[in-house]
Amino acid sequence: MDAEAIFSATFPQLQGDDLLLRELNDSDVAALFLQFSDAEVMRYYDLEPFTEPQQAEELMSRWRQRQQRGFGIRWAICHPQRPSELLGTCGFNLWIQNSARAVLGYDLARTYWRRGIMKQAVTLVLNYGFETLSLNRVEAVVFRDNTASCELLKKLGFTHEGLLRQYDNLHGHFEDMHMFSRLRSDPVV
């Protein structure tokens, strides 16, 4: 299925036993700002902590533009019983259709860390990617010291492909990053 057909249709809502992944909307700006203004949440993110609510609006706008252009998609993570309460976000920051490859991105408000929420959310997104987008490969690039994210990806069946030395200039200095991937042909965890 091509990007235009997928992303011009109704936004795909994904539901698991304990989670609902839905479209981000304007009512999520305040929660997104609170999450992205938390220095601990932003410690392993490629942005500085937010200081103004407008930054959350701009981030949501960038995510929407990626979706409209057919090269990314980001979901709001919620509980099915409280769909208006934003827990975090998850999706494909970049979808390279002709390579059947996507780059995974995710974040979660600190209140919800270590509860298995992101494992469930990423599983739903991976299933959508492999089944609907016909992805062959999903990549994740993770800060060297982000052990929680590295462990999550390993639990989800990602393979650690190596350390990318001084891969990106983030927060004013070069950072080593881990490269993880999961292929469609990899065993389901």
C-alpha cells in the first residue's frame, strides 16, 4: 500500500488490551508540553526541554506534516478508558517507502515509566508497520547510556547492530548511539 492511500485515509487507531493509540489533537498540547519540559524525559531526546507551550504545538505540527507528506506517523498513547489522557507518543519518525524501512521513535511521561506501557505501544506500532505498511526493517537509534530503551528494544526482538561513534551532535556535543533493528523475518517475541 502506498503512502498516499494510507495517510490520506482516516487516521489509523490501534488498540491493544490495555492501550489505545490514537491521533494526536490540539487538546494534547498541554500534556505534551508538560512531558517535553521534564528534563529527565528529555535526557535521551534530540531536543532541549521545552520552556514554552508553543514548542509542543510546533512539534505536533512537524509530526502532522510528516504524516501529510507520507513519510512518518505518530500516535498518542492512551488508556482505552481515558482516551483524552496523553501518556506519551510513539510512531515512525521516518518511513522510507522504496526501502520498506522506517525509523521508530517514542516517548513517555515519567509518571508512566516502568509499567510496560511502551512495550505494548511499540508492539502495536510494529504490527501496523509490518502488516499495513509492508515494512521489511524497523530501526531505532538510541543514546549510548539509555539502558532502559536498549532493554526495551531487546525485549521486543530487536537486534543490536552496533555502536555508532559520535553519530549525532546533540545537546551541544557529539553522542555515541546504539543502532537496533528488527526485520519482518525476525521471530515474533
